[in-house]
Amino acid sequence: MKFIKALVVLTVTGVSNLGLATVATARPYNVQCTSTGQFCDRAVQVNFTSDGPGTEYGVVVKAPATHCSDVSYLVYDSQGRLIGSTDFLAPSRVYNYLSLGRNVPRGSQSILIRALGRNGGCNQGQLTSWGVEVTVSPVPQ
């Protein structure tokens, strides 16, 4: 039997067993790249509030319907260390979820998201812009 852990995204503030957890509303971001090639030189910063160690946080990313090619999203901690990446997502596809782990310090936190393109659709060898909808939330236990 296969079990799938899913992150349910809410747009309210909820109470966890460790205190008040801010559940972020999915927020859209749009980025214009100034680099050449498939790896965009620009990132978005996503802010959220953590209950602290013991609460697992997850990131849900969605490629906008307006994309004309596939994009992979790379998620970094606030110090620039890679946490993980998504598969290449076609327009309107969702990656549910990338774990930030259980050791996120209490209080205001941030992650960075960058994008990697690949040839196909309108992408002819250079990712010129990208978008993403991002939600950071506690993972239900």
C-alpha cells in the first residue's frame, strides 16, 4: 500500500500544538531574467512565520498557466543553501510538497526560489522570465 503525504494549503491562520502558525496564502511572483542560458540570475524571496523546531514546514509551488515552457524551481534557505528542487513543471502544474524540515527557527523566516528552464515551447535555449505561485505552510501530521 502506498501512502502519500500531502500538504493542504489554507488561507487562514491556524493553531498548531506548538503555538500560532502562520499559513501563507498562495502568492504569485513574476521574474524577469537578465542572464543568458537556462538558469535565471534572479530569485524571489518568500517570507513566512515559523512555530520553531518540531513543526515541519513544506513549500508548494505552482507553475502559472501563462508559462509557455516547462520550469524547474530551486528552493534555498535564507543563507543561499539549496534545500531542494522540483521536477520540471508544465504550465498550471503543482509540486506538492518540498519539505523545509522540522528545524526551522521560531519567528520570521524566508526562503529563496530560483528557476531553471529547458528547451521546448517558447524556450529556445534561454529562460527570459518566469513566474511561480508559492505557499509555505506547516505540514499536517
